[in-house]
Amino acid sequence: MGFRVIKTAIATLMAILVADALGVTGPLSAGLLAVLGVDVTRKRSVRTISARFFASLLGLVFACVLFEILGFHYWVLAIYILVAFPAIARANFKEGIVTSSVVVFRVYGNGSITLHSLWTQIELLIIGLGSALIVNLAYMPRAADQMVEIRKRVDRQFSIIFSMIAESLRNPDDIWDGKEIIEAGKEIRKGQEAAHRAMENQMLHPDETWSIYFYMRKEQLESIQNMMQLISHVYRKLPQADDVAELFDQLSHDVTEEIYTGRTEFLLNRLEQEFRQMELPATREEFEIRSAILQLNRELSLYLKLAKKNKAPTSVAARKTAIASK
């Protein structure tokens, strides 16, 4: 928000100075239009400024017709709103309703419609919205550092989650409130929003790496929630649970790596082979618990497949490592 305020100030000053230098009547109106034109991303800026410009032109057409036929009265402005606003919205220029109102009210304030007054409004639109567009396109803050920090926080939460899962498997009587799952969900949503803004700021060939990463984490968090339901059925300590706990210990380290290591997958495959060679459960209780553990392994396998498919490196060093490992 602070950076947007700075951009707004620069665009407003630029618009007023340019309008004043060109001798356009009402340079302050150009500054007001610049305030309305500043946006948060480059692509959104192009869309909204285009919508504001064409909405204002459409509003001028309606205003000219109504003022010429009905005259310059206050109640005509109400009719303009009733007629023009729905038409502007239907033309997919809804973002420009406020801007068009500013222009039309200036025409009303002049008390007459002339080619000069109409051209003045168009000049103010070009200068005001153009200044906002130039400032928006000139510079947008880099979001990479922010997303790296969010990624570290997400990975840290995941690491804690897997450590707590391992502890729950070793000691079924321990109680874990699972707050890290909620915190991870919040961070993932922040990351998705930041990744979307970053792509909106890339006019050509947007990089989807971060969007893929946070989407992967969202799917994996859903997988973790499924794991938690299965762990609730492991209410008694078994040797098999200790073996699976070692997998989650390993995963608590692997999850912080930028690239897919495959270590947990290797241990999981080896453990599944050992499970096939074990004797069948002797009691119903053991059968239920081992069944939950087996389903937990399958859910873990799905989690790892998501990581293997989507966990792309996000640094030069990581990319080199990934290439070297192929």
C-alpha cells in the first residue's frame, strides 16, 4: 500500500504539470484522473485504464445527448446515472464508471457543450490516465524476495507438521493441537496471492514457477489433512508405526529442500516391501491399526508424487543441481 501511495503521488504530480505545461484547462482534474488510474499490477493497470478511458468516452456520448435534449438541470444528472451506468457496465467498462462521472460532471459544470470543451475533457483523460499508465508500467516492486520468505515459512510449518506426525505415531497418547496446519494454510494463501500479483506484473512470458509451487503446497496440505484423519485411528503403539514415523522424520528434513530429493520415497518403497513380508495381524485391534498405517503410507505416496511432479527449483543453484541429477 505504501508503494502504491508513492506511485499515486508521482502520477498525480506528473499529470498536473503536463496539463499545465500544455495549457489545458483544469489541470487539477488531470491529477484526479491520475489518482483513479494507479493500480497494483501492470496487466491490471492496462485493463482498468483502458476501461476508464472508453467508459468516459461512452459517458460523454450519453451526457451530450441528454444535456442537449433535456438541458443542464440537476435532475438530468440522475437520469444520466440511471441510463449510462447500466450501459457502461454492459459494455464491460464497469471499472470506468467513477472516471466517466468525473468527466461528465465537469461538462455539466461548464453549462454548455462545445467541441472545445469536449476535446479538453479528452485531453485531460489522456494526460491523467496516461500518466498513471506510465508510472504503473515503469516500475513494480519485485515480489521474488517476498515469495522466498513465504516459501520458507510454509516449508518450516510443513517440517514441524511432519515432526509432530512422527511423534504422534511413536506416542499415540500425546495430544497435538495441529495449529501448524492452520498457519501453513494462511501462508499458502498469501503465497498464491503474491504469485498471482507477480504474474500480473509480467507483461510477456509470465513465469508460473511460484504459482505451481503454492498450488502444489495447497494440494499437499489437503493430503496432510487426510493423513491426520488416518493417524487418529492409530490409537495404540505398534512397531509398524515406529517404522512409518522414521519416514516422517526424513520428510521433515526433505520438505525444506528446494528440489525433490527422493530420499523419503526410497525409504517408503523399502518399507512397503518389508510390510508385505510381515505376518498377518493376530487380533482385530491390530488389524484396524495396521490398516490405518497402510492407508497412511498410500496417502504419503500421493503426497510425494505431487512433490516429485511439481516441486520445481526456484534458484540458479537449485536448477543446476536438478540438471546434474538427471
